[in-house]
Amino acid sequence: MDFRIQVSSPDSWADVACDALVLIVPADGGHQPAHDPALPAVLALAVSDATAQGDLSPKAGKCLYLHRPVGVRAARVVIVVAGADTPKAFKAAVVLGIQQLKGGGSKHVAVGFAGSAALNDAHAEALVTAVLDATYLYRHTKPSAPAASNIAKVTLLCSKAESKALQAGLVRGQAIGAGVLLAREWANRPGNHCTPTHLAQVARKLGKDHELKVEVLDRKACEKLGMGSFLSVAQGSAEPLRFIVARYDGAAKSVPPVVLVGKGITFDTGGISLKPGAEMDEMKYDMGGAASVLGALRAVAELKPKLNLVCIIPSCENMPGGNAVKPGDVVTSMSGQTIEILNTDAEGRLILCDALTYAERFKPAVVVDVATLTGACVVALGHHHSGLFTADDTVATQMLAAAQAGLDPCWRMPLDEEYDEGLKSHYADMANIGSRAGGAITAAMFLRRFTGKYRWAHLDIAGSAWKSGAAKGSTGRPVSLLTHFVLAQAA
Ligand code: BES
Ligand code: MN
Ligand code: ZN
């Protein structure tokens, strides 16, 4: 996909050379662009007359399609009402415009914003991620599916004053958008097409394309490191585990890196504590944390900020079997702390804890782990916000700011000592589950026991990484949040 900006005053938008013009107008009806000259009469009239006739109400999300309107060079015009001037509202409007056009014959789409505020870099970033998101279609195991869209080029119309910031936004949007697509694609792939070995190959390919250092540890290497907790999850599966470490070096060696840790369970059956059958297929996205970390790494490697980044992905399957770990088994984590496994379905924390201990060797500036960790988080926050857990107010502020900048929301959850109570075990330093109540928090409290040596935040993306129902599939979240967070560490 080709994204550009074109300096073009609104009074010339009827003459823009393109196959389709998406005209975004604000809900307040004040379709007077910031860049002063008004829309050409043909477009202004279309908006005002359609509104007067009741064919276009000034409500966010309303659309009107015009085919070959006389006096307009583009064969198609889509008018979309945006709820506000914000990047968020702009993004929603772009998605609607593209959805109207993507199945048709348009190859080149131009987008003009007739709002009263000036566009900035966040709008341009939102445009790109919206277009990439709206035109993505999963085809890997369904190659017969027709391509989702013919759109190959998108031009954002703007004023001279806006153009510099918008160009920067387009660049960032393309990097983040590509990262989101990478994460979506891999989280959508079925467990037999996305194994730990595949994930390691993805990391290796990223390493080749972007000059990253990629190291992949196998079972033997993990045994040597004493990762008894991670190994206990992997032991029930015939599929070999992988422990992936990928580094982007954009600053001096002495600069402490940002470390991202992603849960890479390529299929979660629950193990001996087997999950019920309904919707178990969806547990192929239990590597969504890993996928989003790889997506963020791709975006960062493309944008080349002056910082160091390390990505760590413990990856295996969680399967029942003659060799599988059993409820009641006690394992020794890499940290030396022992864990009584009361439920083999609480496996995410068991693989993450060893990765969090492994992270210590990088003397990190900050560590963020990302995991489809608990069903309880879906109950608490639904599919909109990711759950953010950190005891560090500074990191919390930075994460919330990144979420806002990336239009990728998260919500801070509590981490008080009182929630640690439930992890007590008669037979080990801790159990791997607490009571059902506050399950997302007790999971985070478990991880917290392994993060004493650095600043740390945990994102539970069990809800945000996946959509159920008609639009079923992965979302590529929280690639945007993570990328913004990492980029802000360079500034
Ligand atoms: N991968 C699941 C969490 C999950 C559930 C993600 C639903 C997405 C949608 C995780 O490994 C798990 O099974 N967690 C258990 C923990 C429980 C046994 C304490 C859960 O949430 O039920
Ligand atoms: Mn599980
Ligand atoms: Zn899981």
C-alpha cells in the first residue's frame, strides 16, 4: 500500500485525480476546513442538500455514497460524518469510508478532512492504521478467498502548513500498521500453522530484514538455565519449545534497554486441567502477546529510534499427555522460587515468570510483559481496554499516555499486597492460582514476585487481542501502545 500526502486546498478537491474521494465532515455541520478556502460548490452542496433532505444526518458514522457526481473528477465520493476533530474520530471515519469502497473498483483513494481543526501527525498515523486495518483479510489457510480490496494507494489531502507533521505521521503509521498486520496474521493462524518453531522463524526473518540480533534457545538450553517452570508447561507437548530473544540496538551498549516479554502459548488446551470444548479453537491466539511484541519490534526496527530494545518470547504448547505436568506437581523456577501447580491451565504465568527472571541479565530500564493471561480480565474489562498492572506510577503514566497516543486503550488495575494472600501454598513458595475472585489481579501478583529487580508493567490482553462473534479474529493489539511506549523512552 502506498501512502502519500498531497498539498491541496479544499476548493480544488473536486479536481483531485483519484478513483474515489473520501470527504470527512464534522458532525457539527461546520464544514469549513481549517485551511480556509471552502469546499467547491458541488461538494458543499452535496453535504448541505443531503443533510436538508434527511439523507445524511450530522451524526458520527453516517455515510453517503455518490457515484459519478457531476463536476467531480473522482468517479466516487463517500461523505463520512466524523464525531469530532480528534485522531480517534478521524480514524473511525476513515475506516467507514474505506469499508464502503474496498470491495469496489477504486485503486487510488484520496481523503480530505473538512473539519475546522488542523490535522496533525496523529491524524496521519490514524489514517494509515485505519486503512491497513480495514483492508486486511486472513487468507493463509484459505487461499481461495478473494483479495479483500483493490485499494493500492491512499492520499491524504492537506494544507502546506500541515504537511510536514503529516508526513512524519504517515511514516510512523506505516511502521505501526505493518507491525499490527504481522501480529494479526500470526494470532489468526491455527495452532498447527503457528508453532513455537514458526514464531522463532518469524523472529529470525525480522532479524534478517532489519539487522537485529536474534537468538533462539531450545529445551536443552532452557534446562541449563534452570527454567523449571517454563519447561513444566512444555513437557506435555510433542511440539518442541522455543525461547526467543531478539534485540534491536539503536543506542550505545551502556544504555539500559527496554525489555518486552510476550506470552507465546501457540495453543492452550488447559493441559491436564483441560478446558471445556466450546470455543477452545480460539486458544490459538494465546500467543497474541508474543505476536504483539514481534509486531512492536518490527515497527521499532523500521523507525530506528535511538534506544535499545530486547524482546523475549517463551513459546510452547499447553497440552495434556502422558508426560504432562499434573495438578499438585511442584516445580523450581529459574529464580529459585518453587511453585505448586494447582491448575495446569494457569500456564501463562508459569512460562512468563522464567522469562521475567531471564530479563534481569539485560539490566533493563523497564520491562513490560504482554499476555493473554486471564479470562477474568475479559470479564472485568471486556474487549475494549487491555488491563494494565504496575506498582510504578511513572510507568503507569507512560503506559497510559502511549495508549492514548496509539489509540490503543488500557486501564490501570490494582496490585495491592492484599491480593497476594491467595497465592500461599503448603508445599511450595507459592501456588500458581489464587481464588477465582480478582483472577486477573492474582495472576499479576504472581508475576510481580519475579520482577523485584527492575521497573515493570504487565498488560493482560486476553480481551483486547481478540474479537469474537461475526468479526471474529485477532486485532493486532497492543502493537500500537507498545510501539508508542518504546518510542517515548528514546525522547
Ligand atoms: N489463555 C488463558 C486465558 C484466556 C482466557 C485468554 C480466555 C483469552 C480468553 C489462560 O492460560 C488461562 O487459561 N487462564 C485461566 C486461569 C485460571 C485457571 C486461574 C483462566 O482465565 O481461566
Ligand atoms: Mn490456560
Ligand atoms: Zn493460556
